[in-house]
Amino acid sequence: MQKTLDYIQTHRQRFVEELFELLRIPSISADPAYKDDVLKCAGKVADYLREAGADNVEVCPTKGNPIVYGDKIISAELPTVLVYGHYDVQPADPIELWNRPPFEPYIEKTPLHPDGAIFARGSADDKGQFFMHLKAFEAMMATGTLTCNVKFILEGEEEVGSVSLGGFVEENREKLSCDCILISDTHIYSLEQPTVTTGLRGLSYVEVEVEGPNRDLHSGLYGGAVPNPIHVLSRMIAQLIDDKGHITVDGFYDNVEIVSAEERDEMAKLKDNPEAFNKSIGLRGTEGEEGYTTLERTSIRPTLDANGIWGGYIGEGAKTVIPSKAFAKISMRLVPYQTPEEITGKFRSYFEKIAPDNVRVKVTPHHGGMPYVLPIDTKEFKAAKQAMEEAFGKEVLPYRSGGSIPITSMFEKVLGAKSVLMGFGLDSDAIHSPNEHYGLYNFYKGIESIPLFFAYYSK
């Protein structure tokens, strides 16, 4: 293993320079205007895979953005690890809040990252993280230390719900057959306390619409006599959570997993620190479901949040109207035993129930996903824990994340394999926000940990 580590040390600067080439490509999957950039990025990823030593590299077309595939099969007697990542990124808006252009990567030292952090859209989510796997694979190939078969599946639609991935996996079961899936699209708890993510919440994402009059109305002529959809929608959203942080949707908690006292005690070892949490995001205080800590609220409990609300006139100057319609986007994070179909249906029924009779409401489901848990007694978790403990030189704890990666449950259902969520980012990396960044220390620790995972897993 020392040969691999020496190779990584020798080529670390080149690894960053090559990552910068990927980060300069604005592969924004949500905006059709960037379609050519998405295709360009897929091609570049394929080039890096070939250069690292992968065989059978393809840019596979789908109904949406292409999926990049490659593999290295060294022995039928060895286990096979499928590495998943995504090369598409979130839109960079609002551009004016970035310190520098989002697709011109640079390195800057920060108090949390004294060795420097890479600032660019996609640096942590997920180009910087999946690129660790390509460079770790390159190091193992160059030093003859690859201990498992490896396959790569790198998609370009994760940020828009992985709409083509499920069909691709179904159609290519044999090609993608594996013993486990390795994913780095999560974060560790902190630099002082590295973790392996053992749980993810599921997701139900909907858009709601409230319609009042059949057209926008003059607020002077009609104000005070007709329902204002913005007012109605605001009152309805306010009814969705009570003053104890409890979601009021009928039946919402019917199938929620009850986490044992023993597991909650294990979680407490992560030293929930509300003061540091508040300071990190500029809050004066937290709020949430009564009876749970901040860490528990963001991991083992379901949530409901309004993600956006709009209606009427929001341009420059004044336009005194009562809007015909108001809209909001709402996400619900789910825990084990809840399903997106169940929760979406219950939300729709409740939202229609609390609507006043003088407006019309509509609930449109968007994407969703199932929760996921990796038991800590599995060989997959144990190999990840050992690998990261050796790389970081610290105890590594299990950690349930509040985020969602819906493809994990799909992989398990279709391929019959567990996903190992061995991410190296931090929750302060500002993913999906201006000034996204990824610490160089985290980047290199990831590259060092991945060959160790292969070595321990192959045993």
C-alpha cells in the first residue's frame, strides 16, 4: 500500500490541475442551454477513465444526458466494486453572490481549511468527490495494487432526479453486476470526527398551486373583498407545522422508524453542538421537533420545508395587483418505512382539506426517493471504517445524514448490492450555494482512503 500512497503524493498537484479542467465545464443539467457543456464533460470524464487504465470505456446515450461507463476486471475470483458518481452540477445562481466566477476554479485558504480549499461549482458536489475515485484507481493501476474488480458508472442527471439512471441500470443488470456500490456524494461529520454515512433520508418533492380570481385584479378596486392567493397559500403553509415542530399532515408519522435508545446514544457520541451549528450558518437559535436534538432532527426524523414561494408581481417598481395564482415548492424528507408515494398522497389529501372553499388548489408531485440504511455489522461498513481510520489516524463513527440519494435504494433493489456512502466533504462546503468549495485535505484523504477500502473489502 505504501507504493500507492507514494504515487498519490508524487502526483497530487497534477490531480488538482486535472480536476480544475472538469470544474471549468459548466455541466448544468437543469438548464437545456448547457446541453453541449454536459456532453463535453461526459467526454472528458471518459478520457480520464481511459487514461487511468479502465477498459470498455463508453459514453452511453440515454433519453437524457449520457452515462459514462468503464471497468477493470482482473479476476472472477475477486469481489467487484461499482463506483457511482455524477458529473452534472447545480445552477450557479445567484451569480452575484460568488466571490469569483463559479466555473473558474481557484484555491484559497480559510480558517477551516488552512491547507486551502478548491472553490468552484461542483468542487464538492460531486466532481471533486468522484474524481478521487478516478485518481485512486489510477494510483492502484500504476502501482499494481488493485485488489478488486472495479466498474464505474458516472451519470449526468443526478441534480435533476437521475431520471434516466433507473432504466439504464435495469437494462444493464449483468454489465453492472457487483458485490457493493461505493459512493462519495456525502460528507463527514467534521475534520475532528470522520464518519461513514450509514443512513440517508428519502424525499417527497411537490409543487402546490392556489388559484383565486380568474385574472390578476386591481388591488384598489378589489382589495378587501376577494381571496388573495398569496395570503391563502401563506396561511396554508403555516398550518403544516405546529408550534412544537410537529408536522400536521394526517397520518404523516404512521410508518416512521422508531430509533432505539441505544442507537440514539451512539449518535450522541458525535457531540451535537448547537452553538457551533448556529454560528456556522449565522443563526441566533435553532428550532424543530420537540424532544429531539439538532443532530437527530436533521437525520432520524422526517421534515417538511417550503423551498420557494411566488406569485403576483415581483419586478422592478410597483404593480398593485391581487394575483390570480400563488405557488410554492415543498420538500419532505423521509425516514425508514415511509415511502414517497405514501407521503405524497397524504400531503395532497391534507392540503386539499385545509384549503378554503373560495379557492382552488393543485398539488403536482415531482421527484422522490426512498430512505436508505447500511447496517454497521456489514463487511461493507467495516471495510470503510477500517480504511478511513487508517487514512485519518482517528476513530471513525457511523453517521446518519439528513440528505437524500434516491439511487441507493434503486441500486439495492435492482442489483442486490449495498451502497457504501464514503463521502469526504463537510456540511460547510456550501454545495448548491454560492462559493461552493472542497478542502484539499479532504480531497487527498479521500484518494488515500479508497485504495485502503479496496484492500480491506477484498479480504
